[in-house]
Amino acid sequence: THVVDPTLLLGPSIWKTKVTWLTQKKRTLVCYLLAEDVEALYPQLYAFAKAQHCKVKILVDWYTLPFPKTLSQVIQRVKCMVRNVFSPVRVDFAAGPQEFLNAFANATWVLSDSFHAVMFSSIFGKNVRILRPKNEFRQRMFARIEEFAQQAVAEGELIAEDVPSALASLVEEQPLQFNT
């Protein structure tokens, strides 16, 4: 059985009235990651921000970050929090619905492993790449992203195998074209 995802019950014109549109001086990569180790990805995202002269906004929930078990992990977490203040890569912990929508609406690019990132990227016409999941649980949930890619993406590759290829394709290839 196929059902419409609730995000698609409202058309793009209605969603666009629900966000705060910003005039941004810098391009922004929004990362919404459910199954990726954000701290491990930080060096790649930082390098991307520097190379593209852009900001990177990472949306995560506290529960997606593993609890530090060693002193070294605690130090790494504190460094991450301090770095968050001064870096072009910012981690936004537990963004509310409005911040979440605003992030997608104002993004230049989107990198995610989430179905809803695909939905909001298509609604707001954003260039998006979705990471193919590595863990078994997320792989079982990936079918709806693959099906959406087959039916709704008119031109371009939505799914990427890894972060480096996803980031490269966001800037080197033409933005995705969605069927309307």
C-alpha cells in the first residue's frame, strides 16, 4: 500500500508561508544526520566549509550523540562544544520545528540520511544528497527513499554511498530536478 507522507499533504506554497526566509551572505550546507557519527564527520565538513567558503549547520538530537565513556571522549566532546562557537561548522542540538523548517528553507545544499530531509528538500527545491545507510536497522527503512528517488527525481543522483562523494556531487553536479 502506498500512502502520502504527511509532509506532502501541504503544497510547497503553503509550506513556504511557514518559514522565515533569510537573506544569507554565505551559502549553507544543512546536515540532518540520524545514524552518522557527527563528531567523526566534523573534519570533512570543516574542510568542505573552508573550500566552499560556506557555513555548515548540523541538526542533531542529543540522543544521537554517544555518551562519552572515557576522559578522552569527554575532552573531545568539550572541544566540539567550544569549537561550535568559533567554527563555520555549527551543531544545533535539538532544533525545534520552526528552526528545522527554516534550516531547510534557507539551505544551499542538504546532506542527510533521513526521509524527511528528502521531503523538505524537494518541497523547498534544495539540492540534496542522501547517504546510503550502513547499519541494518536504517537499511530496512531506506526503501521509501529509494522509491522516492525512482519516482520523483527527474534528473541527478539523490543517493550517495559516502560523505566525500555526496559533498563533491553537491557542488560539482547540477542540482537535482524533482518531478512536479
